[in-house]
Amino acid sequence: MKKVIKYAFRLAILAFIVFGIHTAVIKCYANKSCYAGLSNIAPKNVGIVFGAGYLRSGKPSKYLRDRLSAGIELYKNKKVSKLLLTGDNGRKGHNEPRVMKEYCVAKGVPKEDIFVDCAGFDTYSSIWRAKNIFKIESAIMVTQNYHLDRAIYIGRMMKLNTVGYSANKGSYRGYRKNSIRELFALVKASMNLVTNRKPIFSNGSIDINGKSNFDDCN
């Protein structure tokens, strides 16, 4: 019994070391492509803004509001020519893309330059669909710092030309918890990439350079 416990303990230590190395490599790989200001970021065709929940009032959460504001900032400063708003619209009464597009229009972004992904149920699905459904080849990922590394990593592994733009503005409720969870999400992302997981909705085609699908997700 003692030998079994000793073996399990060594195995746990090895797994912890591998986990740490895996996380460090991904963060080192992606972090150099993350930007916190507009001056050094090169223009791309599309800004991909990830969903982050909204309030009962129908207004974006602080996480989501800051992501949307950062995407709008990129658009208005001609760093991107279009916005892809990707979020969860998978259950009755919950519609992130609608909240996101309404916010962008209210802030002056023309409808014809806004595209929506109604099946962005997670980061991997959002990026997979960005490439395979919306035919995106070049994009700026827009989200908070804790999430940027994973988004860039997935995008690069899918052969997308991507960089990240930080949406961090002030403090966030639960930010530390989300940062810790993100470490495990990196492992899951690697597993999804290795198995080439397809999202729940993986069919169809919406050309990002064609007519906007703004009226979807209503």
C-alpha cells in the first residue's frame, strides 16, 4: 500500500511539472503577440470580440462591455474594418450576440461592418467557426489579459494570423478565480486541438468579406 501511495505521489508531482511547463510554454508563445495600446498593433481585417455574459437589465457585464469598447476602439481607429461578435445564443432567454451588436450600433459602428456568431459557445468553438464558417484569415482577438493567451494560441494553431488586444480596464469581480481556471482551460484547448474537435454547429458558410449577417441572433 505504501508503494502505491508513493508511486501515486510521484505521478502527481510529474503531472504537476508537465502541467506547469505546458502552461508556461503557451503563455510565452502567445504573450509576445498581446498588445495593450493602439500604437504598435498592426491593422488586421477583423476584430473578434468574445462574449462574456450580460446583466438582467440586458446591458453587457463589465467584462463584456470592456471587450466591446476595445473592439469599437480598434474599429474607429482603423485597426480593423469589421467586427465579429461571437457569443452564446444556445438557450432560451440568453442571447449574448444580440446584446453585443446592439451595444456596438449604439456606439456608432455601422451594421454592415458587424458580423455575429450565434454559436460561440466557448473560445475554441468561436475561433474554429471564425476560420471555417466566416472564412477569416487575419484577426485581432479582443478580450481580457487572462484570456488572450489562450485565444491567440488556439488561433495560431489553427493557422490564423492573429494577435491580441487587451480589454482590461480597471478591476473585475472574480478576475483571480478566472485566471486560475484559465490554466486548466489551456490544457483543454490543447486536447481539443489534438483531437481536432468540431463545434456543435460546424456547417454553413458566412463570408466575412461579403454581406453582413447582422440580423442573425435576433
